[in-house]
Amino acid sequence: MSFEEYYKRLKLPGTASPAEIKRAYRRLRAKYHPDRNKGREAAVEPVFKLIQEAFEILTGKRAAPSANPAAPANKSPSEEPSPRERRTSFPLRGANCLVELFVPLELAINGGGVEAHYPVKGPCHACQQEGGAVHCETCLGSGVRTWRKSQIVEIPCGAWDGQRLAVPGGGHPGVNGGPPGDAIFSVSIVCGSAFTRNGLDLACELPVDFVTAMLGGNVEANVLGRTLEVKIPANANSGTPIRLPGLGLSDRNGARGNLTLQLVLTMPAAAAHLTSAERQQLREIFADAQRRSRLSPSANVQGGKR
């Protein structure tokens, strides 16, 4: 059976994210659970089992079943083959893995490698070496063992939430020399504590000394692995937003959000080296500016005077 069929069981498209798969499974599980369908258990239980199987296969909790052309078609339930009889000489391709991949904000924007760790299931090598599965301590007689695999996943520039990235051969191992399945990673962007996010738009703080904020000027800012030249307007206050269009996150259609830098005023390092005379001079400059502001027409208007 193809993976598309498992998606159809959950009433989902083949591009559904792990979060969407979980939501669909919970909804259908609640609808078809035998405990919630008193009097109709016989009718809903087969549907419930199909939903459960689809969820486990799409989330990597269970390997997709492979047909065994050597198995007789008319075996009764009492004649269920043993783990040793299930083995076949036909090479079978391993199942695909669907893995949610958490990607840091900087890598989602600029690209780079992310190391992923996820479980895979395959034939128990201990059983194969011993020639049987009944007394195997590794797999407890199941013939299948589970272990965690590590994989470096290359993230393209401008990755978006829910983007699917396939790594050929990164899935569950094949059987009897068959090729492994693929690992399908669904991108989930992680926003660090230094940033706030609203859809595709990002915001963070930008420290600026109060002299630059007062006089205006250009500053260099290291944001998300990039050096930005930011123009600070004169008389900027703490919290003044500097909006940089198109430097936020991307979506699947190529649209880009904005990056907003919120100014945080700091003390310039040179202030510690001012002399007493220079400090007095600054006091006089600001006192004179304050006297002029009281006499200016705009100040009178703001103060309610005509």
C-alpha cells in the first residue's frame, strides 16, 4: 500500500505536517473509538484500527507492511506464521520515516545543516546471526529491533514551517538486502528568546547609545547571522521601532515578512572618560536648550498657550 492511502485514511493531503497528522488522528480517533459508539462497536472497530495503523505508520511508530509473495493466501488465524516463517528471500524496500525537524530561526533564514535524531526499525541482526528469533534478547522474539539514527539535514535558505525535506535512504532499513526507505523531514521553525514572532514578521531589541539616539546616525547590527547597516533617526527614544522590510521569515510562495528592531538606549563607553569640565559643559548645553524650548512657539502651543 502506498503512503498516499494512509494519508487518505486520515482525510489528509500528502503534504500534511506531523502536527496536522496528530490533529486529524485525534479527531477521527474520538469519532470512531468503540467506547464512544455503544451498540455500534462491530461497525466502527475496523475503521478505528485502520486509523490507528495509518497514524503509527505516518509518524514512524510502525513500519509499513510489505506483502510476502511466498506466504500462502488461505492460512487461518490459528496458522499465523512464526517470526522465523515470516522471513522471505525477496529483497524488500524499507518504509519511509516522517520526522518533525526543529530548525533554529537563523538557519531557517540563512540555510545550513541541522542534526536530526529519530527512531528507525529494521531486522534484528542478532536473530539473523543466530538463525532464529524465539529466544532473542535483543528483540524479544519479534525479529525487529528499534534504534535511533543520526542524520545531517541541509536546510535551504528561506525555509518555511511545514516544508518537506527528503533525505533518500534515511528511512527504515530494507529487508533481505532491500534498499532503505527515505526520511521525510517536516520543518518546524524554533524562535529563540531574543526574538518575538508574528506570522512571518520578527522583532528583536537593538542596543543603541543615547548619544547616537539623540544625534542620529548609522550603526552596525549583527542580527540572525547578518551584519546590517541601520539608520537611527535623530531624537529616537527607547522603544522606537526601526522596520526593515523583507528581512523576516518566508512562506511557501516566496513572500517575506519584516524585521523590526526596537531601540534600547544604553550609556556610551566614552561617558566614563568625561572630565568634570566636559560634564559641566554638557549641563550648560542642555540647560540652554531647555530655556529655548520654553520660549519657542511650538512649546507654547504644546503647553496650551496661544
